[in-house]
Amino acid sequence: MNYNKLRYFYTAALTLNFTKAAEELYLSQPVLSRHISDLENDLQAKLFIRTNRNLTLTAAGKALFEECSPFYSREPELYKIVHEAAIIDAPSLKVCMMGTGLSYRLPEIREHYTKAAPGVELHYERSTWDGVLRSVEKGKADIGIKVSVFEEYPDDIDRYVVKKDSISIVAPAGHRLVSLPEASLEMIRHESIVMLERSDSRIPHDITLRLFSEAGIEPNIVGYYPNVEMALLMVQAGVGIMVLSPLAPITGLVGLVSIPLANSPPITLDIIWKKGKRNAAIDTFIETVKTFEW
């Protein structure tokens, strides 16, 4: 039995008027009449009694209408149920990230990604330096975005390097060092230093102290802050300067300059995921990121 013909019958049975039914179905009346006749031929039964003034259902027509009604009367509800189920089952990509310069590009990345993968929902979560890796390892996130310094990932983690750089000194735009091509820790021996709390950023915290220690300098630390965004705001406000990755979210803040640190260790901005779980959604995200200038 043809579904469309059954739908045409149901609409005609509701209105008991071929002209009105044809209008609702965006058909001409002769076309609707022909479909009804075809259905009657399929069923080998008359469904309507046609008179000059009205249209009535035959016994067969009433029986068919009663069988159709439970389905068609619930049609709006069925659309809603199926739509909600589709949302639940829709593919998604969960991204866990620490504060980096890539954060300011998320609107652009999202725009490009949704065009490349229109059926995939992107979900973001901000986490700590170590938290990003833990989230990916435990399967809470499909991919992680983080900075890596002297870091070896576990054997079950793969990565794509978005950008390579070196540790730098971040200072306000009017700082005495900003015109130099590079600076040394000796040059900031007596400067006020802003630091990240170790609980949020264990690796950059420890590396900063290690670099000062190797240079034989006792840093003048004036404050510890819970995340890189807050610490950079303190630098912007003139509280102090930082030894930090230029991959940090600096570009979104006005009045901050990154000065290369002489003989500093290499750093990378990484996209990481668990081996064996890379899929088309992850591939598309990486390909999207590749299209941007970093």
C-alpha cells in the first residue's frame, strides 16, 4: 500500500471535502480524486460515497479511517519524539582545553568546523594543565588542547602539533625589554614576577622555578594566580611580568608583549586524543585547525 495514497485518504476523510483536502495537500482536485480511486482499486473496496453536495465514508472507508487515525493523529508528536531522539543520538565532539591562544579562535574554528561537519555538535570544557590529559585518558573528552614542555605522553595518547615555539617573557607593552629581540633571566633578576599556582599549572610553575634556579637567580615573586587568564590580567595591570609560553592566551589582551627568552626550552601547542579512538569527527577538527594561521 502506498503511504502517500493513505495520507491523501486520511485528509479527505477528515474534511469530507475533496476541494479542501486537495488544498491542504497542495494537490489539484482531479489528482487527489485519481489517487483515491487508485487506493480503492488496491483495496478492492469503495471508500467514499460521492454526491453533488457532500462526501461520506462507506463502511470500508470508516474502518480504514479508524485504523489510520491513531497514527496520523499522533503525527506531530511522532515528529517531536523522533527529533528528540535524533538530538540524543547526534554525534558530538567533546573538547577539553587549557587556556591558550587558541581559545580566542574558537568562534572561527567552530564556524568552519560546523560547515565541514554539519551533523557534529562541539562541546568545550576548560581544564587545568594536567586535567586535559586526564580527561582524554579517561574518555571524558574526545580530544584535548594543551601546551607541552618537556612532556612525554603515555603510550595510549596520540598528538598533532599545531605550533612550535619557545618560552618567553610576557610584559606590559611599555616595559623596558619590549624593544629587544630577546631577553635573559638575568635581565629580570630584580623584576616583580607573577606566577601561576601549581595546582592549576604544575608544569609551567615548576619549569619557571627551575629556569630561575639554573640561572642562579632567586625570583621576586609578588603573587600566585589560579589560572593563566587571571595572571595575564595582573601583568596587564602592571603588577609584574611572567615567564610564560607565548602560546598562552595573550593575543586577546591589549597591551601585552611576548619577548623571546634566550636559551629557553621548546614548547608545543598540541591536540591530543586516545589511540584507537580517532574518528572522522576528530580528523575534521584537526583539518579545520590546520587551515588557520598560527
